[in-house]
Amino acid sequence: MVRRLAAEFFGTFWLVLGGCGSAVLAAAFPLHGIGFLGVALAFGLTVLTMAYAVGGISGGHFNPAVTLGLAVAGRIAWTDLVPYWVAQVFGGLAGAIILYVIASGAPDFAAGGFASNGYGALSPGHYGLFSALVCEVTLTGFFVLVILGATADTAPVGVAPLAIGLALTVIHLVSIPVTNTSVNPARSTAVAFFAQTGALGQLWLFWLAPLAGAALGALVWRRLIAPDIAPLDTAPPETPAAA
């Protein structure tokens, strides 16, 4: 279990440092900023690379919503849920601390939103609460569907991290203007503590919506899409999971 939790810690660390780091350090860099497309690719690539690196140890969740979805789908034991969540949240916080240390070295540094998530005034496009809720629930649900499908016994071997990373890239391309894209409570929590906005006051949504979406996605997979596939309750942790 220690190795699995360490893998989740460092995987979530990399997700926050690479994904949120691209938003904080490079998205709007003068003349050569990477923009929304670059940030979306950065998040997808962080998941892809760490899924290949440590997915064989922990399943490569790096996301409390994904862990919940896999538990609902019978892919992992429910007893793993809280330990995975703790490792993911602390891994994300560690990544955010390193990012803050790096970013604060700039002479004109101001944390501002610090890649945090939000709705209303804190939404990049000023989308309201209901839009943010629907967006996060729906996209997290489809993310879990992709993960479950890509890691099923019937899926092509070895391509799950690629499918999952690309799915996360698409999700960011859709939802960065709406919520700055969460679909991951650990990622949202990590940077909210450093934001100079009301991000902490809105953090509840970015736990509630991804968790609800993940559970719904898992139920759709288990009951409608693949009801004949037996749950992998006793599957080894080496089964790649994701994101």
C-alpha cells in the first residue's frame, strides 16, 4: 500500500506542477504564451506521462473523483478510497507549494487566481454556478467512462494512458472558459490555498460536482454500457486506471 500511495502522491504532484504550472507560468507569457491550447495539452501530457510511469503501481488515478468512480465500478476496493484521497490531496498541495516558490521568484509576481477554479466572477468566461455544475458533472462523468473503457479487458493493450491523456486534453479545451477546468478535487484544492481570490469559498463545488459526475459515469458504464463485464473487485493494483 505504501508504494501505491507514494505513486498517487507523486502522480498528483506532477499533475498540479505541470498542468497548473503551465497556466501560471506560461499561458500568458509575453509574445510567446502557450494559451488555452497549451494548458490543455500540458494537463493531458502530465496524466499520460505519469500513467505510464507509475500506473502499474497504483493504477494511476491522481484524482479523487477517478478513485471514487473506479470504486463504484468495482475496479478497486472501497477501503482504498480514503487513503488514495489523502495521498492525492497532499501530492497536489506539494506540487502547488513548489509552483508557488518558482512563480514568486518573478519580480512582478502576484498570485491572483493562481490557476484556481471558479464560477461567476471567478470563471474565466464569467459563467454562473449552474453552468459550472453541469459542466463539471458531465465532463467528469465522460472522463470516467473513457477511463473504464480504455482499461477494460477488451480494450487494446498499452494505449490506456494515451486515451486518458487525450480525453483530459479535450475536457480542458471545452471547460477552461467555464470553470478553468477542475474534474479533479485534488487539483482544485491544491491551488485554491494560494489564490488571492475567493477560490476557497467556491471549492465545495469542485469537490461535489466531480465526485457526482464520476459516480454517475461509473454507474452508466456498469449498468448500461458494459453490464456483462464482471467488476474487477479483486484486480491487482497494476491494472492501469488513470488521471
